[in-house]
Amino acid sequence: MSWFVACSMCVMNSIGQLLREFIEVSSIPELPRKLHPTRIKR
């Protein structure tokens, strides 16, 4: 089961990195609308 633990840790790390990048981008209100106009929900 060690491979499962390593895989889950790797996935959690990548998800955390994606969240950090998304938060940094979304902190600028103009960028998300230009980059992802269809994915932004009000």
C-alpha cells in the first residue's frame, strides 16, 4: 500500500500547486475573464 500513499501525496501536492496558482491569478480580477471567459460563474 506504500505506492498508494506515495501516489495520493503526489496528487495532493499537484492539486495544492494548482490551487495556489489559481488563487494568484484570480486575485487579479481582469485576468480570469480574459483567460477563461466561459469557466467563470457569477
